[in-house]
Amino acid sequence: MKIVYVVVLAMLFGHGQAIGQERADTTLSFRDYVQKVTEHNLSFLAAQHRVPMAQAQLAQARVFPDPVVSGGISQVDVSGQAAPLMSTLGITLPLELGGKRSARMNAATRDVSVAEAALDDALRTLRAESATAFVQALAARRVLERKKQTLSSLERLVEVNTRRVQSGDIGEVALIQSRVESQRYRSEVLAAEGELRAAEQALRLPLGRAALDRSSVVTVKGELVSTPRAFDRESLMQQATARADVRAQRLSVEAAQAKTTLAARNRMVDVSLNVSWQRSLQSEPFASPQYDALSAVLSLPMPFSRMYRGELQAAQHSEAQTRLLQQESQLRAEVEVEQALTRYQASVRQLALYKEGLMADAERVLAATLYSYQRGSATLLEVLSAQRTVDDVHLSYTSALTDHALQLIAVEQAAGIWDLDF
């Protein structure tokens, strides 16, 4: 009975651990990861509030000035001349002149457009950053797999040397040296495992709400290998002129123009119209009879403050500054496309070197050296040197694949396009 109880507990514990592990580990493809990032990233969710905030400002710009209702006693006789007591009830209507409200609404509408374009640019940047993190995780996993293969080869070499020492073909020094090389390379594998875990942890930050659990581990599935692409430079340039940040800066110029117009119209003075009804409440005998009176007063302020043009001048300088920034953003987009395309083409040429036989040649050299070593025609140092060469070539190939993927991301980010998959 006790044995059955222990077995049941072990099954339950094992099942619970499996469930916990399934809950903690999440494997995502590239498209799934980017989709989750755009849905749960905290910075992007915060940026999404900019649009409704701008829309709220537009609603505020539509508001008319509030009328003022006034009432009370307008006349009390304190001289003893039997003047009647007068009550009054009136309303004051502020009147905006010069098209202030329409200019205010136009400026707020332009700000909404700028906020929408800025949100699109935040999405463009977020997708590129998440794609970069995904590629780095793929690269770290590929490096770890390659180092494990090298470690396995070195461990097999240790086994071969052990048998050869036992048979008397080689001395014990060769066995010790191969064992030292194997143990040394085990530290490389441990370091690669740490790099992979760090890269996987870096994937959690863009996920925001989807990865708040500290025990959760995000793993990726995909391949760095991709077919080199041929981009048309002129087409990329045209697409870059319409990317989100350039569009946002262009809309900012229109918003600055609208605010300059608003500042100019705000220099027009506003008037107030007051309409009131007065009634005499009581009077002593032989005094004036009770009566009602209607009054209308139009108030026009004296615009002495308009001699100061600070608001208008600030708006004009802001518009000039925004125009220069718009030209700078256009130039920056063109330069970024040129730089990204140049680097991408260099990465394609670098990648071609490995596909033209460099890796295969290194593998053949290692195989031939191992064959000679097993027959006593090669030294252990030659085998280790050939193994290091193969390892370096494979790691360099992974670095070239990673650089190709990162430069491809840079090209699409610079041009404002998005059709990536890994």
C-alpha cells in the first residue's frame, strides 16, 4: 500500500511538473512573435493613447465660449429720495471674432493626423526591434548547436585516443591533450548556453503583458537561412519618402501652419453682448410708478496687448523650424536607405563565400586529417587545428547569416516596408 502511495505521488508530481513546464515554455514562430509584440508591448500600448488624446483636444477645440447669466439687485436707494428698488436679470454672450474657432479646430485636426502617423512610426520601430531580438535568439541557438556538435566531435576524439592508448598506438600525453581540449571546449558550450538564455530573456521585454511571469521562457522556431533578395534602389527611395516618420514630419509642417494661422486670428479682439431685463420692485407713495426696462450693452476691449506679438512670432519660428526638420527627415530617410542597402549587398556577397565551397572544403580537410590520424599519418595537433578551423568557419557562417538577416531588417525598416519571415 505504501509503495502504491509513493507511485501515485510520483505520478502526480511528475504530471504537475509537466503542466508547469508547458505553461512556462512558449515556442513562437517569427510571425506569431511579432503579432504578440504588437498586441502586448507596453510602450506601444502607451503610445496608442496619443491618438485619443489628440482627438480629445479636437473635441475641446469645438467648444463655444460659455454664456454668463447674471441676476440680482441693480439699484437700492440710500439717499432717502424714494427711488424705486431695481432688480435685474441678464445674460452675457462672448462672441469670438476672426474665425478663431475654425482655426482652432483645424489645428487640432492636424495634430490628430500627426499623432496617427507617429503611432505608425512607433509600430515600424517596434517591429524592427522585435525582429532583431528574434534573429539574435535564432543566432544564439544556432551557435549553441554548432558548439555542441564540436564538443561531441572532441569527445569522440577522446574515446578514440583512449582506445589507442590501451592498444599502445599513442602515448598518454595525446590522450590528456585531447581531454583538455574537450573540457576547455565544454566551457564554450556553457557560455553559449548562457548567451542563448540571455537572448531568450530579451524576447520577454517586447512581449509586455504576455510575458510578465518571471518563470516564463520564450523560445523561437525558425531559420536564419534565407534567399538573398534583389532590391531596386529607386523603388526603395520612393517608398522611404512615404514611411511613417517622414509622413509625420510632413504633417507636422501642416500642423505648424495651422497653429500660425490660429495665433494670427487670436490677435483679433473678442466682444461681449450683454442683454438684461430690469424691474422696479417697490416705491413709496407719490414716487415714480413701477416699470420694466430692457438694456443691451456691447463690450469691446481696448487691444493694447496686441502690440506684443510674442505668440505669433513663436508660432512663426516653430513653423520655420518644423519645415527644416521635415527636410532633415527626408534626407535622413534617403541616407538610411542608401546605408542599409549598401550593407545588405555586402552581407549577400559575404554569405556567397560560404555557399561557394568554403564550408565544404573545411569539412573535407577535417575528415582527411582524422582519417590520417587514425592511421598514424597525422598528429593530434593537426586534428585539433582542423577541428578549430571547421568550428570557426561554421561560426563565421552563422555570423554571416545573422548579419544578412539584420541588414535585411534594416533595409525594410529604412524603406518603410514589411514582408519578413524567418
